[in-house]
Amino acid sequence: MGIVVALDGFSATGKRTLGMALKEKFNYAYLDTGALYRALAYVMRLNNLDVTSEEQALQTVKTLSFQQMQGLQNDPGIRTDENSKATSIVAAMPQVRGALLDFQRQVAYHPTALDGTPLEGAILDGRDIGTVVCPDAQVKLFLTARPEIRALRRFKELQLTQKDVILENVLAALQERDARDASRKTAPTKPAEDAYILDTSDLTPEGVLAAALKEIQKRGVI
């Protein structure tokens, strides 16, 4: 098994930005695990399916290849506020999480480049990487930030695709999802006991990367 870097935390804390930066730094495989659930929710909504139905969610998972789901990662439609709400619902379904768990571990423990070349490590970002997906990850970082800071970040992101977005609504939706994700019975969002808590509220992306690299170096695994 290679090096596994687990990046956990709530939305808009900077996990994806940090994950991409670490990918470039170490030439590791990178997987945005939240995008898997976002893609599932998005496809269900496009097909007018009931996102509260675990049966329909499982049927949808079976019709999609992981390649298709990964291909949706850059579609702005998966990151709208409406799709985020749907994502939180399907992500809380035990059977859905089980169906996607094996793929995540395959990427983590057998990382490859897009052309199939083996790599020395993998970076996975999500909400339960260090606690459920890869509890034996050598590096565990849990990103956090003040709610108002995170809401403003998401607001600016949504403005690129939505003209009528309202900051107060973004904050309310973010807090609602936080509460739902932290209290769900299956894989609640919380830091692993051995995770390093990284508050990104007042840091630039460069500052977040520097802090993460300092912690990684301290652990002496890379």
C-alpha cells in the first residue's frame, strides 16, 4: 500500500483546492469523493427520480460507471445549492455508501495515473475518509472554517452559475447540511482522533498548503 492522505471537513473549507495542490506537489492520485455523491444526486435529479428513495439511488449507481461519475466532477451543475441538498440526502443512505466504498478504497490503496501507471500515493477528500474509508491513512487532515467565511466562499462560487443567489440562503443551507451530516447515523462528519485540525478561515490557498505540508512533514511519511 502506498501513502494515503485523507482530507476531511465540511463544505467550502478548501479541501478540493488543497487536494489538487497536493496532487501536483507529490504526483499522487486524487479523488474528490464528495463528487461521486454529487454526481449520483445530479443524475437522479436529471432523470426526475426521488432522491429520498434508497432503492432508486442504488439502481442509479448500478447504471453508472465510475468513469462517468468522475467525468461529472467538473460539471457546475453538481455544485449548485439545490444539488448539494440532494447530495446530503443520498450520502446518508447506508447501502449507497457501501456501493461506493469499494471504489474509493481501490483508488486509495492501488493508486494509478489516468493511463494506468502505478503511483506512490493517493489523496482522497471527503467527510469520512479518515474515519471510515481509510482509517489507516498515514496522514489525516480535517479542514474547518467559520460558517460565515464558508458561506461567502460558496456564494462567490455559485454566482458564477446563478444570478439570483442570496448569501443568507447559502449560509442557511450550509448550516442545515452541516447539522445533517454531523448527526447522521452512518459515517457522520467528524475528525478522526489522530487528525490534524486545520482552520482555513483566515488563510490563503497558499497558506493552507504550507500548513498542510508542515504537518505532513512532521509525520515523516512523505
